Amino acid sequence: MKYFKELNLPSKLIENLSSLGFKEMTPIQKASIPHILEGKDIIAKAKTGTGKTVAFSLPLVLKIEPKQKFTQALIIAPTRELCEQIAGEIKNLARYKSGVKVVTLYGGTSLTNQVASLESGVDIIVGTVGRLLDHFSRETIVLKDIKILILDEADRMLDMGFSDDILKIVSNLPKNRQTLLFSATYPENINKLASKILKSPIKVEIENREQSLNIVERAFKTENRDKALIKILQSFKPNLALIFCATKVKTQEVSDMLYNRGFDIATLNGDLEQYERTEMLVQFANGSLPILVATDLASRGLDIDSIETVINYDIPIKAEDYTHRVGRTGRAGSKGVAISLCDHYGLKKLNEIRPSLNIEDIEDLKSDKNFYIQGEYNTLRIDGGKKKKLRAGDILGTLCKDIGLNSKDIGKINIYEKDSFVAIKKSVTKKAFNGLKNGKIKNRKFRVWWL
């Protein structure tokens, strides 16, 4: 079995999958979807970027019966970003079936708004452990009718110390349910958790050798990582680069250093509010801020296929964290480069988690000192999204027909529930901003910000 159409799916779902670019299944999808459709519990292990989200989302969408006025599925994930990625994938897959409602529950956003969404009825909840427990303690979520429980990136949640909290949530779910556990790695403590929440699970393990061959891993010895980082960027010249640091403080220090040297930078760490995270990730993905400096928040749930280079400014402590960081590049069949910068202490850590990696001298690398990575676009934020029935075509039409922009000057358009973001070439950003600010979209006025 190779193609989705061989799964005997509804014709409308096949058409939707085709429109989304899904025709041939990935190994993890081939190995797990048939078992999930049969109602079996599974433990699935596969690296990031192998199609795990679709592997559990597609069967889930098939099983959901819209407008039942009770929550049918619960998905638990470690980070806000991963929750949004999962919810977005489910919504895309469910376009063929009207009425499927998905709600995300995580910290950093209004609890009151989340409660209002829950009260109006929801089919699928995607949430982080802490915020789910918060809602549960307030009795704002009802879990007694859950048919399917999914744990995504289970290893990361256990690393974060959420084992007992997960069990607390699960203890309030019906025993007669289907449980799916997905993970990129398989540490010993997953066995303990699995034995308590799954029934006779089928184990699925995929070693994606093809993906690993798409990532070239390199390591450079240096005692001045700031200087080495500049040299790496000016040597490899990536269009999009993701730089990992160990702490929130270090992300800001590195961002400031790069910004002062003329690079366009986005920063992602736990101190940011959710709207700030969204703005940073949108500007990174659309090329407005082509370098993202982040903590390990970005190692899970960051689904951007075009990241060319991942740089470990700080070497992670665990091999699993290294795997997840590196997995942000070389996605969807593209080639990627993963680079580690090592001082004396970093060399010791890297040797423990990646002993076979050859260590090179940074001084041997040639670079273009006149090269600086700068964004091709600016990003405009519009105070309207899906809830106001705003579509990408509406924004594109206004920019081209009413304001007079060339379609080539318009980059990615991202539509969220309450906001929309559009990337505009720098040369015409002022014209676009003034046009949207003083004009209308679909005969309605919207507030506009220049990020």
C-alpha cells in the first residue's frame, strides 16, 4: 500500500488530500494509519518531519462526528507551537467535512476566550498539560465522552516532568477509548507511561534513513562563538537559518549581537507572549526576518520546510534534543545543513551525543565578509481573520486591484482566527500599508499594523 487512495477513503477526502499535496504516504503513515482506522492502540516512533501529524490526524478526522455537542478527541502536546501546528493540520484535513470544530488550549492566551470557545461546543481539543489541568480544575472542560486520546511528542512531555500530570488527566477519561502515542525517541520512561494508558498497543517504529541522508552535519571548533557564528552565516549564506541557544538570556544576547552586525533577526523564547511568538514565527517563515534565534521551544512543532541551516550555538545536553533540533532542516525531501559550534566544554558534550561527527577548525572556513542576511519583505498585520470571514484571496485582491501592487511583490499570506499577516516587498511596503490603512477589504475597514 503506497497511496492514500488505496485506503478506501471517502472520495471527497481523497480530493481534499490531493489539493493539499498529499498523494503518496510516508513510511510512518503507511505503518500506522491502517491500525488506527481499525481502532487499535499504537505506540509510534519516527523522527520529526516524517508525517506523524497526518498519520494520526487523518484517521481522527474520519472518526469524528461533527455537531455532537460533546468533545470526542483529546490531543496533548508539549508546546503552544506544536498545538497550533496540529490544529492547523486537522482543520486542513477536515475541510471536506463541514462542522468539525477544533480548539487549542495553552497558556499565554486568554482563559476567558478559551472558556467561551468550549461552551459553544468543540469536537477536538488540542492542548498543553498545564492549561488542560487548569481547565479541568475549573470544570470548564468535560472529558467523559472522549473516544480518542493522542499524545504527541510524548518523550518531550516526559522530559518536562509531566508524567504524573498526564496520568491525572487520563484518569478522568473513559476507559473504553482508543489511545495513540507518538514520539520521535523512545526513552525507558515511555514504557511505564504506555503500560498505564494503552491497551495491547501495536508498536510502529520507522527509521527514516532517507531523511537523515538529506542533512549534512558539521561541527566547528572555536573559542569565540559569536565570531564563528558570523563566519558560518557569511560562508553558508542561507536564506533561512535557525540558531539554537540554551537559555532565554543567551537568545537575546545573540540576537542583539547579530542585529548590531546588520542581520535581520527574530527571537523566540519563553518570555514572549503568545501574540509575540506568532508574529516572530510568521516573519521568520515569510522571509521578513530570515534568522530565528531560539531556545528548544523551536525544536518541536516548528513546521517550516524551507529552513536551510540549523546552527547549535550551544550544544544540547541530550542526544534527543540534538535530534529534534537537527530535524528542523532537511524536511519534505529538501536538503539541509546542521552546524554545531563547540568551545572546549561544547566539544565534550558533542562527543557524548554525536561521537562519530568530525570536528573541523573554523579558521579553515572561507567567508564573504560583505554578506549580511536581510529580509526581502516586511510584514503587515491585519485585524481580521477567519472569524471575520477574511480569506487570502480577499487580501490579495485588494492589494492588486485596489492598491495597484504587482502580485510578484506580495509574499506569503497567513490567515488565523482573529488576525491575518501578509508579506510585502520592502520597496512597496509603504504603498501597501497606506492603501490598506485608508481603504477597505470586502467593503469593510480593518486596522493594520506594520510589524
